Amino acid sequence: MIGTLEIEQMSRTEKLQAMELLWRSMSAEPNKLESPAWHKKILARRLAKVEAGKGEFLTVAQLKKRLAKRAA
């Protein structure tokens, strides 16, 4: 089992490669991947907003700007 210390010592490239390996492993059995109930509720609310014509859509640039503000 890999620990937090080992992860912190990995380069960015190594971390991305590890994430890719984990995703491949998990997605190989999609029937075992289930979203938590809270996630399904959020998606249902967002879909309802879109269907009601009240959905909010952002460009990638707008999203990046919003996320950068949150991180600051």
C-alpha cells in the first residue's frame, strides 16, 4: 500500500500516471462504480434547471477564472 509520504514525494507526472492507472482499474468494472446519493441529487437539480431553461453554462475560460478566485 502506498502512503501519503510516498505520494508527496512523487513528481506531478508520476501523480498523473498513478491517477490514470487507478482510473483504468476502477473503470474496468463500471457496474461496480456507483455515484453516491448526494451526487445524484445534485445532478437531478441541475438537470431540472436546464429543462426549465434556467441552467447556467460557462465557457472553459469562465470556469477557470471562477476556480482561480476560489483557490485564492
